[in-house]
Amino acid sequence: MNTLIINPPQLQWPELIKRPLVNNENLEQTVSEIINNVKQTGDEAIKKYSLQFHGFAPDNLWITKDEIKNASKSLDKNLKKAIHLAKDNIEKFHQSQIEKVKKITTLPGVTCWRKNVPIEKVGLYIPGGSAPLFSTLLMLAIPAKIAGCKNIIVTTPAQIDGKISNAILYVADILRIDKIYKSGGAQAIAALAYGTQTLEKVYKIFGPGNQYVTCAKKLVNANGIAIDMLAGPSELAVYADDTCVPEFVAADLLSQAEHGSDSQVVLIAPYKKIIEKIIDAIHQQLPLLSRKNIIEQSFLNRRFIVIKKKEEAFEFLNEYAPEHLIIASKKAYRHGRYITNAGSVFLGNLSAESAGDYASGTNHSLPTNGYAKTHSGVSVDSFVKKIAFQKINKKGIKNIGNAVEVMAEAEGLEAHKNAISIRLKQMKN
């Protein structure tokens, strides 16, 4: 943990921004077999893999409405209150993303506009089992609802006892989602992509998962099924200057590392002493954490780097393009102008990354593995398609017609030219 990289030359950056390698030997072959079995036998394959991977085969793959309603009875009141606070904030932030239709007159008589139309059928994969991520259901279902998706199907693996997490069911209840399919892993992605005897296939699949889930999303996407993104292991980068609070930075690094042994944390600071203070704080906090062993494995993938020049530090961070980026500085808002590649940015010493994971309002389904250079996190836009419209009247066809005729003729497309010419000719008669 004490190994520091001091002012690495740019030639070393490609090596430093590499993510942890996942052992995927035979992964695609295994996942392909699972997908093919689900395509061939549907629910039977889902039950078979549930027994194989989780130790039980559910009789009914759909959660009943009574099960959803009963979930709230055993849920802690404080957790319910916290869920509602998060729900309200996520709704406020995502509601602001709704675009009004703007009609633009490009020429007199030529009007163009774009309309958001919801994707009718969407599938939401929610990780379950030992760590049921009910927060992910909030993050995916709320923008789907706001977008106006008519058919929202949730699939999530059951816990060891064969039941779905009460917290997931409670979130489903307050969001009025009643289609919950009891399946996880690559087989759940296959079910959403191709359907089963009981589950109708969807048009687009959302949600994070382990390497099997990610691989399944990759394979079905290659076959024409839309997905949100290929979200890999979680990652956090922190820029900390001499105005940071070392204890806060340490806590943030530890919080992200506990996601899994393949997670990665990157710390950039202008001076060695800053990183040393943060390392001291990590040593104090780590022994008190329940997922200590996972964090220690994750920290094998860490990058603690001294880059003295601020502009160069942010150039490195943009090249890394982190899923989460914290700027731990009293000048964080000013430094934010340097950021061009990141999934979600947290400005200042009090902006904990955990807040974005749960309740600040922004979405936690974000691009990883450098995809922040080209991809955005999940938003209302993720659940709509944008259809362009245009309306041309007599004045419009006169104003635009000659230009279209000339361009079509230059490209050798006579029928395109004729589609304009025939209209212009008729208007003269």
C-alpha cells in the first residue's frame, strides 16, 4: 500500500490507466451455452441454472403481487424512510431531464422538430443474492417510469433461502412495478433478450452484474439486442490537494474498494505528503470494516500517484476516464472545468461518492473501463428514442426544392431529384 508513483512520464500513462484483468478463460463459451439453452428450453433452463448455481429451483419464476405487498411489513422503518428520501431526490433530478418539443423553422415553410418516444419494453437486471442492490432498482426504474416506458420487467436472483430481498420488493411496490422475474446471472439476460414461455422478450436491457452478466449482455448485444452499456468492475479516482481532508479521502477510497476484489481506486495528489497522510488514515479505518478482506484484494489494483502540475494531473484523469471522480479540494468547483471524461463527478470535501450511489439524485449506473470518454451514465434519455419530424408547405418546397434537385443530380440519384421536381411542377400548374 505504500508504493507511490512519482511524476510518471506520459509514456507510462497507458500502463497506469489499465484496469484489472478479469480471468475470462472459456467465459464466452460458457455464457454462450447458457444463452443457447435458455433460447431452446426457456423457463426449464432458468430453473436448471438456478438449481446449479444457487442450490434451489423455484416453482414459480414470477414474484406474486402478494409477495411484493408483504415485503414492506418486515422492512425497518428507518430504511423505508431513507428509500423514500432517495426516491424523491432521484425523481427530482431525472424529471428535469424531460425535453420539451422545440419546433425549428430552418427556412420559411420548412419546420423540423424532434420528439422523445419511450422504449415500450425494457428489462432491468438487479443484482441480488448476497448483496441485493435495491438502490439500482431505484436508479433504473425511476427514469424508465419518467420516460413513460409501458412495460418494465425486473429480473433479480433470489437469496440463499430462495426469496427475493424485501428491500427490492419494497422499492418495486412503491414504484408500482409488479413484473419481477426470479432469475439472475447470464440466464436472466438471455431470458430478457429472447423471452421464455412466461417472459416476453424486451427491446433494451439495463443493469450491472458480474462478469457472466456483462458477457451475456455483450453477446446478446452483438445479436441485435440493445443494452445500456457494458459496465465492468467499479472504479473511483480522487484528486486531492493540500486542502483535502485525508480521513474523508481514505473513507471514499475504502468505500469504493469494498465493491469487489476487481474494483480499482486511483489517487492523484501534487505532493507525496498528502498521499502519505491519506495512507495513514486508510490504515486506521481499514481494520474496522467488515469487508476488509475484499478491500485488501482490491487495493492490489490501486494507483497512488504524485503529479505535481495540476493541469497534467487532470490530463491524466481525463485519460483514465473514471466511473467516479472526486475532487477533494476547496477549489473543486474551479477545478471542475478541467474535466472532460468521467461518469459522475463529486466536487469538494463533503461530496462523498456514497451520496451519489444512493440518494443525492444522480444516477449510479455509469460507464466504466474508460467508456466515459464516449458514453454517459443512465438517464431518462437512455429509455427513449428520439424521432425527427418535418413539415414542408408550398413556400417551403419552393425555398428548398432547387437545392435538393441540384444535390441529388450531383450524386446521380435521379429519382430523388424527381421527387422534388414533380411537386414543383404541379404547383406551377
